[in-house]
Amino acid sequence: MNYRRLQQRFMLHLDPVLLAGLCGFMLLSLTMLYSASDGNWARVLGQFSNFVVGFAALWIVANMPLHWLMRIAVPMYVVGVLLLIAVALFGEISHGARRWLNLGVATVQPSELMKVAVPLMMAWYFEKNEATLKFKNYFIATVLFLVPVGLIMRQPDLGTSILIGASGFYVLFLAGLSWRIIIGAGLAALVSAPFLWNALHDYQRHRILMLFDPSQDALGKGYHTIQGMIAVGSGGILGKGYLNGTQTHLDFLPERTTDFIFAVWSEEFGFIGNLLLLGLYVFVIGRGFIITANASTYFTRLMAGSITLTFFTYTFVNMGMVSGILPVVGVPLPLVSYGGTAILTLMLGFGVLMSIHTHQRLVKT
């Protein structure tokens, strides 16, 4: 009896539907990493450890009352911005980018924290000003996400800055930003495109150019795009079979355990496998939208909607760049690619979704 009560208490703030989808991704990730790493058990066990830490973080956040989430919004955002400034000043440089900060006990990538901190801060701000929303409030909220986006672009990290920019935009959109302002901002972005182009780093401009014709530098800047397209296309309808992907196991496919793991899946399981993978993503995203639709407060609706839409964007950008319809921007496939910080951040987001759903349910009952 005590065991049953303990089990019920442990599961009280976990949404079984969303949890099932996340467990499905864990099994899929471990399976694909074994193939993508040529049977490297250290890599697989490392990813399993990442998921254990991620699920622990999810459980902690899911058990936080909603007013606690509002309380940590400002401190979390401020700490995140300070860490980004510290990265700019003291961060470690790797592969030409300054994105990591050595804290002594661990090396962290503060930009990942901002994927949760930015929408949390913006949702808190709109909740505080819900009764008197004016244009200045939308302007201040825009500044709140442009500051970390600017700091992250300096590292440079175009992929993460796009995702954080998207999460901020989704909060603005869900908060009721006028369509006239959205269209006007879009037109202004088009007009300023030449200036934005000059602001990009050389490698970022090359990646965009390779999207249109990767063959002009097939062994250099266009190599990732070409090999990804070959792997995706060679899978056909049914795929070549698990562990039988030639692009993967003959070492043609770069970054196959991280950014290009979708190409490994496509080659081995083909079009049918891709439909199943998309189905799993739709399942999780759909559950997120249901939680968003049932959210009872302004804060929870903005937060849940932003987390769900950002997860969709995360997925779309990775699949798009691997398939050759988007530039290569260094975005991993969420919940599948190897990476501890990315999985921890995603699990924190899903923990927020579960907190929103289960605490609201308890209030209603």
C-alpha cells in the first residue's frame, strides 16, 4: 500500500501521454546512436545518462507550482544574460566559436538555458501587464529576447539564435501582437536584408549560398548538404535496414551522431520510417497544443504555446537542413541527436508543460 501511494505521489505531476512520447524518443535515440556511432557503447551509455539527468530535471520542474515558475522567471533570465556576457569575455573557444563557459566543475553552454529563460521571462512580463497592454509593452518584450539573441549571434551560433528568436516571436504572437506590426516587421526585414547579409560571418554566408548550389564546393562548404541529401534519398521507401546504411558506415556522412542523425535514420528506415518518426513528433507536439489550449491563465498559455511551437521549429529546421531545403545552421534533431545540454533544456521545457497541465488539473478538481 505504501509503495502504491509512493508511486502515485511520484507520478502525480507527470502527464502520462507526454511522458510516453518522451520515453519513445529516448528508445529511438539510443537505438540510432548505436548505429550512427558504429556500435560505440560509450556513446550510447553517455546519451542514456543524459536522458536520466533530463528526466530528473523534468520531474523537478513538473512538481513546481505555477507561481514558483513565475518567481524564477526574472532570476533565471538575468543569470542567463550574465552568463552570456561572461562567455563573450571569458568563454572557451572551440572550432572558431566562443560558446562555452568553464565553471570549474563543468563546462556549460549558457545559450541553451535561454531557450527556456526567454519565453519564461516574456510570459511573466506579459502576465504582469495583461490588463494594460500597449505598444510599448510589446517593444520592451521584443528587447527582452533581442538582447540574448544578439549576444548568441556574436559567439557565433546562428542555429541557437534562430531558435531563441523564434521562441520570443511566438510569445509576442500569442500575446496578441497586431498582424499589421508583424507584416510591417517582415517587410522591414526584407528591405534590410543586404545589411543583415553583411552582418553575417563568412561561414554563415557560405552556408546560405551552398543551399542554392552545394556542388560549387562539393568537398568543402557544400559537403554536409550533399552527403545529407544523398543519405536521405538513398533510403528509398523501406530503407537499407538497421546498421546497413552505407553513407553512415563508410564515413561519408559528417556529424552523424549529432546534427545529421536524421540522415542516418532516413537511410536505414526510408520513407516509411520517416513517416513513423514524424508521427512521433506530431504526437508530442499535438499533446503540447492540447495543454496550451486548456491552459487557464495568460502566463501558462503563453509559456505552453511558446515551448510547443519552438519544439516544432527545432524539428523543422533540423529536418530541413539535412534534406537540403534549409541552410546548415547547426541545429540537432531534438530528443534524438547526442547532446547533454540540449536534452536537459528540452526536458526542462516539457517539465514546464507538465506543471502547467497537472497543477491546473488539480485546481479544477
